[in-house]
Amino acid sequence: MIKMNKLYLFLIVIALVAPSIVYPVFLMKLLCFALFACAFNLLLGFVGLLSFGHAVFLGTGGYITGYLMLHTGLTPELGILAGTLGAGLLGAVYGKLAVKREGIYFAMVTLALAQLAFFFYLQAPFTGGEDGLQGVPRGELFGLIDLNDNFAMYYFVLAIFIFGFWLVQRTVHSPFGQILKAIRENEPRAVSLGYNVNDYKWVAFIISSALAGLAGSTKTLVFQLASLTDVHWHMSGEVVLMTLLGGMGTIFGPLVGAGVVISIQNMLSGGELGNYIHIIMGIIFIVCVLAFRSGIVGEFQKLVKKNFG
Amino acid sequence: MKAMKKTLLAVAMSVAAATGVQAEGISNDVVKIGVLADMGGVYADICGQGCVTAVEMAVEDFGGTVLGKPIEIVSADDQNKPDVGSAKVRQWIEDENVDVVTGLVASSVTGAVTKVLTDAKKIALISASASNAFTTKACSPYNAHWTYNVAALANGTVKPMVESGKKKWFFITADYAFGHALEGIATKVIESSGGEVVGAVRAPLGTTDFSSYVLQAQASGADVVGLANAGTDFVNSLKTAAEFGLTETTDVAGLLVFTPNAQALDPAIAAGMKATTGFYWDMDDQTREWSARFKARHGSIPAMPHAGAYSMTMHYLNAVKAAGTDESDAVMKQMKASKPDDFFARNAYLRNDGRMVHDMLLVSIKDAASRQSADDIYNIEATIPGDVAFNPMLPECDFK
């Protein structure tokens, strides 16, 4: 446990000094996606539910925050809160419907519901369609701190990420989290022990979607833009890739996965290989699934266990 | 303690003085031009890598340096996504000291990018976008919209057709910002010229099967079916219209036709179709000379955004030279004060709202028999003076 604490301390120190070395907006993007992947991992890694439409919560959070910041002059923390609640609410509705089914049918139901929302956002006048919501003001945090400064914004995003990360850990390590893991391992057994499995899944779904909404809301503030990309099913696929690549069901897996995926995209987007981004990502995904199924962090943990455990 | 305060003050003052001096010359000792375009998607042919080539040519023709400082070019793919484009441009400005951004294709991306640029007080040189929003409802003192816009297309292609008696119009429109803008402004032009719009149907971007839309157009009884779309959408909808015999019974008007698309069409279908363009390679010796050089490097004849990208980069660099600085306000002032004049910009000037007004061309697509080469695709029917083609300036966009 002490070792874990030291690791956390080390990571926080790195996170605090990072923006003076690396471009802060890139770091903020990374943190937003890491939070999104953590939220997704809560479902896939700890309950065993593959939601194939998780981008809809990312995008919904973003649109709500963007719209409110643009048209009502809300302060950023309230805007983000509204986006998070909105995504959580949508998650409650979608989750209620989706948890009635299992396995591939669960994935298909979430995908279908997400596509429904995608076409709604495409046509609804308040989202700006293909243009998205542009020029969303970052505003002043608590009416005091001007977030247009990239460093101020970065530490705000970092605080949000740490909160989200902590919440996921808290959930996983609580008695509630134990039951989720029991459901993942053996659902009929959890039922036989008297747990109302669907309700547990539903609550986990709501937490996960609200956190995804939190990530989307924050992302909208960082880039001052909410667009269709965030609700598109490509984005849902990307978060699956991040989680699997990093290590499904591990604590740091989503963080590492998001870091790898975002960095690769960032490196390739400017260069000659820009056109091949999707092919390269696809190959990485195939290699990951074939060669190291438990992801980067998962394999690393296995290695440590084998040699030092 | 007091001594330290004094030193600090001295340092602060010298830093302030240094930055003050910098504002006069070239920031960071380099003029960096960012080219943002769709490099691999539906609009890659009309700007894409070709725009990078055109900007490179402009920098080389200018001499490679300005005021003794080097000129650098960076480029990126925006994938036609506003978030990708605006994130890239933000990084260019904040992390890589880019001074000006050019290219700029899909109107949705340009809208997001120009907001970032205006916030940072950097100039946007818009070549390939069609929407007129950048000089109207989203106008900014840092926008320069070069090649064409939807108003010029509507005034150039639609107006003469309505005036010649084709009163009833039906639209097949690309279902996003650009298509809506084009349909909207064309509708205004039609109604003010005494025509009427009998119907419109919206097809999603990237539709491959246009048959149901074409059937609706056929049933509408319109004199003209206007295709308010672009790129492969335009090609596919026109092909379908021909297959259903629509082109034989009614006029089909392509509202935005780029040379690569016109080249891709079977002359039997497209011959005689009129289009408005900001540039045609085979207009005179000047355009032919530049286009030959472009073709030698890029492999195909230039489309209008390529020529526009060259012209505006040249004008920008000339303005930097004349102003003695790359500070955006001074450069923009100079760009508006001096008239661009090259193979592309004819009778041209940059209006205070950022609209570059220049002569447009009304062309018609040649039939197979009269084509002398694969690149010989247009007859030039008329020159449309800039002040007729473009929308008048709005008073709130009059940035002096």
C-alpha cells in the first residue's frame, strides 16, 4: 500500500511539472481521454459490460456544457456540472434499457441507442450540425480564475481528472465494487446470492456515463468546441481500443492506453503517414488482441508478478 | 533586497523593450505559414497536397526569405473535422509560432479555425471554403477570404439562368452547413430575380445512391434542377440524373464545380453545363504559364483553390515586406491597402470585411469533340466583374 502511495505521489509530481515541458493543450486532451477511458473501463473491466455507444455520453456532456456556456454565461464549474448530470441522466435511461440484455445484445443495444442520439444531434438546430458549437468561452472558474490561460486550464483539468480517477477507484474498491466484480465473474451466482444484478449494472452504467460526460464537458472547454466527432461511433471504438491496449480491468490501463493512442494520433497527424492513421491503429489493435491480450499494464503486472511476486 | 528589486526592474524593463522591438520586425526570426487542408478525404483533390505545393511555389517565387528572415511551411490534415482542425491550429499558434494559416477547405472546419485565429490575433487566408459566413455573420478583422464564395456562385450561375426564363427551380442539397448556405443564397437570388423554388431535398454528405432524390426532382416539374453540393456528391448526383433521363428533359445546374470533378465526368453527360469559377488554367498566357509549372510538380492541372492559395500567400508575403513586420494588424492593413495583382487576381482588391473581390468566370463544359486534350474542359463564356459577383459588404464588418 505504501508502494502504491509513493507511485501516486510520483505521478502527481510529474503531472504538476509536465505542462512546463510538454504543450499543455495536448496534456489536457490526454487527461480528458484518460478520464473517458477510465469511465469506460469501470464498465468493461469491472462489470464485464461492453458498451459500444459510450461516445454518446462524451458528446452529450460536451454539447450541454457548450450550449450553456455559449448562451447563458454560466461559470465553467456549473457548466461542467450540468454536462455531467445531463450525461448521467441519459445514461440512466439508456442503461435501464440496455442492462436488460447481455453480451453482444447489450453491445448492440447501446450502439443502436447511441446512433439514435447521433442523428438527433446531427439534425437538432442547437448543436450546429456539422459545424458543431464553435467558440465556446472557457470563462472564469468560480468567477475568479481566468481559464483562457493554458496553465490555469491545465491545473483545473488535472483536478477534474484526479477527482474522476479517485471516484472510479473508490467505486471499484467499495463493497459495491466487489459485487460488480462478482457479477463479472459469475452472474448466476451473484443472482443466487440474492443480489438484484440488473440494478447493480444499472448504477455502474450511470456512474460510468456521468464520468464520460464529465470528460466530454471538460474537453469542450479545453478546445472551446463541441462537435459531432465526439458522438460518432468511431469515438466509441476508440475508447475500446484505448482500454484494451492499456489493459482492461487494471487501474492505470486506461491512462496508459489513452496516452499511447492520443500520442500516436498526434505524431501521425502532421506527417506523411497522416492518411494511414486508421490502418496503423488497426494493426496495433490486431497485434494487441493476438499477442498481449491483457494490454500494456496487464502484461507488465504479469511480468512483475512472475519475477518479483 | 533593494538592489535585487532594482535588478528585477531592470530585467523586466529590458524584456519589455525587447518584445517592443520584436513587434516591429519578424517574430521569432521566422515567418511560418501553416497549410491546413483535407489531405485524404472527399476534398483532397480540390486543395489538399496541391495547396501545399501552391504555397511552396509562392514562397520559392518570393525568394524564400522576407526581410532577411526565412519563410517556413508546415502542413496538417484536418480530416474535415472542426475539432481536429482547431486543435491543430491552436497548437501551431501556441507551441510552434505559426504566423498565418492558409488552405482552409470545409466551411465547418474554417468556422472553428477562424475563431481560434481571431482570438490569437492571427490572419486566416481562406482559399477553398465556400460559405460566405467568414465575411458576414462570422466576419473578423483577421479573415481574408480569397478564391470564391457561395454568393459568387449563385450570382454567377443562377442569376443569368433565371433571367433567361428558367423560373422554376428544384434543389438537391448536401445536408450540411455548406449545402444549406448555398441553397439559401441561391434561393434569395432566384426570388429576387423573379423566379421561384418549387422544392428541395437534402441528401447526406457522401450519398452514393441519388436515385430517390432525382425521382423527386423529376416529379417536381421544375425548369432547372440545381445541385447544391460539391465533389463526389456532385459527380454522383449528376450521373444519376443522366441515367434517369433528367438531363434530357430539364436543365441541371451544378452550383459548385471544381476542375477535377468536371474532368472526371463523361463529356456526354456534362457537356454544355455552366459553372462559375474563380480561375481556369487555360484563360491566358499568364494562367497557362503558372499552371504548367504547377502541373509539372503536382501532376494535375490546378483547381481554383490551388491558384487562390498561391495568390494569397504571395500577397501576404508582399504585405509583410512592405509593412516591415509580420505583426497581424499591420500586415492586414497593408494587404487591404495594396491591390493583389497576379495571374489569379484580376481587377482585384481586398475589401475591408476581408472579402477578396476579383473577376469571376462563367464557363461551360466542353463536349468531347471540341476537347484538344484531357485538360481542355471549359469554354469561357463570360467574365463576371467582382462587384457584381460578390455580396456587398455589411456595415458591421467594415474593419478599417
